[in-house]
Amino acid sequence: MCNEDLISVDYDIFGRVQGVFFRKYTQAEGKKLGLVGWVQNTSAGTVQGQLQGPCSKVKEMKEWLKSTGSPKSHITKAEFNNEKTVDRLEHSSFNIVK
């Protein structure tokens, strides 16, 4: 199912996800799981970004993005695209992009 390959996945989170510290919590959760990537607000009112790391940890983070988020957020939909195996991590940490 999910061996320990490094994978990369893009995400888009819909709902009340701006102005509720969603990016800060996403960054903290990503770092806690040992993932790298980025997160940013979009002009469409969503939060988007990219996750990279071991398959099992990315899977955990996807679940967190779908169902948990920040305490005041309300997630209505989470989309994950471009999931692929990578040879090495393309980011050195988990950043909030302004």
C-alpha cells in the first residue's frame, strides 16, 4: 500500500480557512510529522500548498488537512493533486508563503 518512498503532493483546502491561523497550524503539523513543503492563502479564499516526505507521513498530513485544520477553521473540501514519487525532497523546511 504505502511503502516508505518519498512522495510529493499538491493540495487545495476549501472552507473557512483564511483568518483562522490555518497556515500556521499547517506549518506546525507538517514540521511535527517531519514533512517539508509550503502553504499559502489564495485570492480565491482557499489555502494551497505542497507536501513532501515519507508516504505514511504525507498520508497522515492529508488526513489532518481534510478533517482537522486549525481550531477555528471549517473545512468543506480538500483536493490533492499531482501525487508522485520523488527521489529527494525539493524543500528544506515547511514554509508559509506570503
